[in-house]
Amino acid sequence: MTYLPQIAFLAILAVAGFMLFGRIRQIRKNILLGRPLDRSDRKSERWKTMLLVAFGQQKMFKRFIPAFFHFFIYAGFLIINLEVLEFVLDGLLGTHRLFAPFIGSFYGVAINFFEFLALAVLVACVVFLIRRNILRVARFAKPEMKGWPALDGNLILVIESILMLAILTMNATDQLLQTQLPEAYHQTGTLYISSVLIPLFDGLSTGTMVVVERFAWWFHIVGILAFAIYVTYSKHLHIFMAFPNTWYSNLNVKGKFENMETVTNEVKMMLGIQSDQAAPPAEVGRFGAKDIMDLSWKNLMDAYACTECGRCTSECPANITGKKLSPRKIMMDTRDRMEEYGSFLAKGGEPGADGKSLLGDHISKEEINACTTCNACTEACPVNIDPLNIIVQMRQYVAMEESGSPASWNTMFSNIENNFAPWKFSPSDRFNWANELKQEPSKD
Amino acid sequence: MEYKIATMAEMAAKGESPEVLFWVGCAGSFDDRYKRVTTAFVKILNHAGIKFAVLGQEEACTGDPAKRAGNEFLFQMQAMANIQVLNGYEIKKIVTACPHCFNTLKNEYPSLGGDYEVIHHSTYLQQLINEGRVKVAGGAFKGKKITYHDSCYLGRANQVYEAPREVISALDADLVEMKRCRTTGLCCGAGGAQMFKDAEKGNKEINIERTEEALSTGAEVIAAACPFCMTMLSDGVKNKEKESQVRVLDLAELILASKPDLSNS
């Protein structure tokens, strides 16, 4: 027996593991570029949110058709991974269908179930390809989806389809080999779905069949490893990030915007109110966010959890009425900027010196100014991403660091400052409404 | 009966404290259209015998539009000044007819030292109806089609979806829903300080998009519970030249109009 396939497999596994590890480290580093934010409270509520929203797909099912097909792929991903474990062990130990002798006839049942899932994944991928490319569902055809994002979406579906076909091909040829070389191949019983493919391979010589079976096996496992690495560069990363991202969800009511403590300290000093903190406030960096390091790590994690489904954008009142703002684009830009800045740092760049920023180079004021803060986007997101929080932090930067808000907002600010109302009315007229009413005779 | 509108200063001078403070808000104080909502609500409070007070000239903008537009300094200056007034009067409970004031007072003042029980007037009215302090059934809106427009800062922001609807149902009206309602309700276009500037370039105004949806229900009243929504939808109805057939009314106005014996105007 030759150990060559095992050595080759081990080498491939090691290289894939090394690359995957490098990417995970880079992504973690990028997320930690964000400012600190405490999301470690209310743990039981966090587990519950993760179980319902990520594991239970709760918010996906607000739109039934995509949720239904997505569930096939999701379930397939979770469960077919059990089979991948067998693949990896077979590859390392030079065995074939390692688990089969241990679980007896249940093995055939399990493989049949996996085949059913593989078919379901295949059907779902085809449906999704049709939705993207033939039906052209509007949210997949927005300007931010041009180029790589559209290709990425299609590639994922095509790769997944091919991987599923590889499993079925392997099982089809394996079944033929079970009859031709019963001593070398474990008897699985009929595998119903892959049996459909048997006529394609029936005429082949046993030798060719062995090659086809092995090729499908290698293709599937190497394909999965390569796909795992691809995923870290792709929107598809949501398959992992959805879980931590929902765990770290904002659990406050959506209307509550976070209080800026740095501002509180300054305002208290201005108003002459004694601050609770005896120590002088820590050095204030920047008010609001111009770039990714001004955002919180959770904003950045959000960007890696986004799979660009566009449900946010399709419910955004600004986007619906043709404005440039798209909440999905805010998340995509944040991720692009993170990758851009992260690789700048990785190449030894001086922090903060790459001459680019999220606001300005990726996101425009026109976009952030169009937001009505209505929370339709955060409500729609199946993995609890919060684009609104990023938008507001950018508005804070523009208003407080640049005094660059739209002119009408600056007028509104000065009205509040001088007249204590956003409109230019005299504060002494504030109670006039009561005079008219007091004089009005009542019928009772 | 003469309508009583006590200020906190007057009450405090007499050593009294109110059952609830009515936070009128800037729109409720200055905007001609929303002043009618303020007076409608005050009439209902009077008829229900609620001992309430207002701040009068001591009230100031909560700072909501400043915060949403990114001016956290201005927001906190406003908030702290208001909190000093509210805490000075030892206010416990606040009711307001503005979802933006409601959200800010309820959710954002606590971090700055202002802790109050804050209720939106839709919830408050529903409670008064449930307690029998306001009787509305069988009024002028019996069987009439009314659609309710969810304010973002009541609905998604604070999960107040049912109270306004229960008020409408209590009128024996036929509540018809728009396709986008409750969690998927479409914004009127004025939130997030959009009220105070022109919209960015697009192909449609948000309030027109929403008004078209409201009109398509065939309702003769579009019920609102927010001064900004009120403005945006009223403008939308005018733009569609439907103002003679379709009225945009606040919940307090609906209650008042449903009972001719309550209303004087």
C-alpha cells in the first residue's frame, strides 16, 4: 500500500489550514482596529438572540421564498459537514468510508440523507442563480452590486452546485464499484439520488470508474478546503460571522442612540456641573467617525457578517425613492476599507497614514445625509447588522469636527441653540397655544 | 367648564404635584397644525379629570434633531438643561404627543441623569379608554375606513404598534392596514432631522411614496401619531389633491371628533 495519497492529503490540509489561519488572524486584527465597546452584558439574552436569529433563521423567514431555499443550503452546510469529517479522516488514514463498519446499516440511511440534502442544496443554488440572473430580483441589481459583488454571489452558488455534483458522482461510481469489486468497497445499499447518475458511468471500465470515483472524492474535499479559504475573501463569510454577530447584537431598543461620554464630560465642564469622575477625562480622539478605526469593533464585525442580501436597502425609504444611500453599500464600503487599510498596515504602513478614509473615499456625505434614521434597515437585517449606527457616527464627525452639515441643519442647530426650538420662534411664544384654549368656552 | 392648563411653576408654587407632565414639544407649541393636536389632547385630559401640568416657557427642544443630525454637543446641552428643569420639579411621569420627544426623553435622557416614566400619548389615550376615563365607542367614525401610519420612533424604535391601533378600534372604525405596516412600516421621510432640510437628489419624495400607499387603502382618514408624519402626510395628500376627501388626523383629534360633546370647535 502506498502512502502517497495520504501524504498528499496531509500536505493539502496543512497548506489550507495555514492559509485559513492567516486569513482568520487578519480578519480578527481588522475587526480589532475598531474602538472598544462593551457588549458582554446580558449573556443569557445574547445566547437566546443567537439561537433564534442565527441558528433559528428567525428574521430570514420574514421573506418566505428566499428563506425556504436558503434553509436547504444552511441545513446542508451544517449537516454535510459531518460527512466532511469522514472525508478528512479517510484522507489522513488512507481508509474508505471509515464510519461505515461502525454504524452498520444506519450508514446507508445517513448517506441517503446527505444525498437528499445535496440535492436540496443543488436545487436551492439553481433557484438562487435564476433569481439573480434571470428574474433579476431588484435588490441584486443595485449599483453597488456591479462587478465583483455580483460575480462573488454567482461564484458561490456555482461552486456549491459543483461540490454537490461531486458528491453525487462519487456515490454513483461508488455504487457501481460495490457490485464490481465487492471485496474492496463497502456495501452501502441503494443510494437513491446518486443512482439517477449511474447510467452516465455504467459503460466505463472498472479501472476508469475507480479513477472517476477518486477524482470526485479529491475534487470534493479539495474543493471544500479551497472554498473555505475563498469564503474569507467573500460575502459568504456570513456563514461563520452570523453567529458571533448576533450574539453581540445591540439589545437596546432601536430608538436609543448611544450616549457619547466624551461629549458628556465636556458639556458638564461647560455647564459647570460636577463630573462623577474625579480623574480628568481621557484624551479625546475624534468626535464621530471619519474612518474605520473611529468605528466600534462591532461596526466592523457587522461588515464581515454582511452577505449583501440587500434586504436593508430594499426597505430603506431613501433608497426606495432613488437616493444614493444604500445601507448595504455602507456595510460593503466599511468592509472594503477594512481590507484596504488592514493590508496597508500588514505591508508595514504607518498607522493612519495611507491617505484614505471611509468617509470621503468610500462613503459620501450625500449618502449619510439622506438617512431618516427610521431603522427599517436594522429591522430587516437577518443577522442584526446596524448600518444606521455607522451613518450616525459619520454625521457626528461631519457636524462636530468639520462643521460641515448641510446649511439647513446648521440653521436648525442655531435655532435650537438660540431659541430652544428647531424653528425660529421666540421662546416667549412657546406657551401661546394655551391662551387661545383658555379663552375658549367649554360646552360642559 | 374652563380648560385648565397649569404650569409646573404654578403647581410647585402651590406645593402640588401633577399626576403627569404633558411634554408639549416644539411642534405642539409652535406649528399651527400640531397646536390643534395639543389642544385636542389637553381637552381630553381636562374631560378625563387628569391633574396634569405643562412646563410652558420652561420647556425647550429635547435635542432630538440635533442628535440625529450628529450634533451631540448641542443635544447634550439641551438635554442637560431640560433634565435640570425636570429634576428640579421632581417629575416622575411624562406624556408627550411627539414620538421623537418620547424616544429621546425615554431612552436617551437616562444616560444623562434624567430618569422618568415616559409614555406616548397613544399609549396614554389607550389606557384612559381601557380604564373608562375616556368613552369613545359608537362615535362619528363608526364603520369608517381609517388607516394608521406607523411612526418609526414609536414602532420600530420603541415597539409601540398596538396602542394606536387599539385607540382606532375603540372608535368602532374600520382599521385598514397599508401593505407596509408595523415592523415594515415605511417612514414618512421626516425622521433623523430630515424635517429640517430638503431631501437629497432622488426620483421621488418619500412622503409621496407613503401617501400613495395610504390613499390606495381607500381610507378616508389617515391616522398619525407624530407631528412630522402629520406634516409629511398632509403635504402628500395636498400634492395628490385629495385634501377634500381624505383627512390626516392625530389620535387625540380622532377621539375628540368622534364625540361631538367633547369637542367645541
